[in-house]
Amino acid sequence: MKEIRHIVNSFKEFLAPRHCEACNTYTQKSRQHLEFLCDECMSSLKAPPKEDVLMKRLLLHFSQDDLSISRFFSLMAVEHSSPMLNLIYSLKYRGMARIGYELGNELGKTMLHLHYLDFEVILPIPIHSARTRERGYNQATEICRGISEKVEIPILTNAIKRIRYTRTQTQMNARERKENVSGVFGPDYNSSSIHGKKILLVDDVLTTGSTLNSCATSLLDLGARQVNVATLAVAE
Ligand SMILES: [Zn+2]
């Protein structure tokens, strides 16, 4: 049933005129930037906090010793009521993988522009294999494809995998989140390729960063030299 929904949604992506995935309005006008985002929504994109502010924010949830992320980059900030959350929702739950690829492209363009290119491989944060089966794709891999095309740095897959299914973390406090994500990631058959590498780890949204930090810790344990992170959005 989910596969059928996925096919139907993919087919709907080809239909025009398009509606804006963020604010849901239809328009006949051609879009200046992205096909699935109207120009009004595009121009209302909110810049993410600066990198030092983001790093300080991560330190609210981890001690300096527990923090495995060296640098952080994002495309936009999204507030609780932001229509942009609809975009992320469509990417994750409505089969619209292309949103990940195109926003990944935007992210890659911005990284090029700001010379944020201090990494040798791009790695999608893994989702559990049951979720990949259900969704048909890992949204982080789609974002990686978009970034990789712009910055011309390769994607590395199967270096790490999610070995435990995690409960949704929205109602948890910081300590519960930390416990919920410990031991979640483990080596995959391609793990030796990350040895000595500077990695860009990619996810859709930053909330507390507990899952990303847990994955970064596992990557360092597996021999990575440094882990930087990029996300499409930072939740505010
Ligand atoms: Zn819109």
C-alpha cells in the first residue's frame, strides 16, 4: 500500500501546474528558483544562526568532551509554525525525494559560495533499514546527492548503519535523548573507507543534535579524522 502511495506521489510530481509544498497555494507562474516552492516562500526563507551560535547551542545538550561534531552548516532556520516544515514533511513522508535532492543542491551552492568545503567524503545519516523499506529512500541520501553534484565531493554509503530502531524523541528531555541514541550506530561493510577521513555528515533537520552527535561519535570511533555536519534546516 505504501509503495502504491509512493508511486502515486512520484507521478503527481510530474503534473503541472504545481502547488507550493510549503504554503499549499497553486500558481500558474513559473517559479524563479525551485519548482516546489513559490517565490513568496522562497523569499521568506530565514537564514540559519551563525556557526558559532549553532555550536554553542549543541553544547547546551552535550559537554565539550561528549561533542563529536567539529563544524556545523545549515541552509535555513525553521520555526515551530514555519510552512517550511511542510517541505521537510513532504520529503520524509510524502515520497517527494526530489525535494531532498533540490534543496541539497541549494545547500551545496551555498557551501561553495562560502568555501565551506573542509571534508573529503559526504555521508548520509543512516535511517533504519525498516524505514528505508517503508519510505523507498533515505531522505539524507537524496540531500547528499544534491550537495555532491555541486561541490564535486563523493558520497560514501554503507560506512555506518543504524543497528537499533529509536523511539521518537520529541517528548524526551536531554538525558533521555542521550540514552535513546546510545549504541544506535554500528559499522557496516564499507567502514574501513572512513579511516583517516574528514567527513560531512548530512541530515534533514537539526533539533538537539543528539542523533547526529551519536552518529559522529561512532564515526570517530571507527577511525574518521573529523566529522562536520550539514542539515537543510535548524529547528528554532
Ligand atoms: Zn509557498
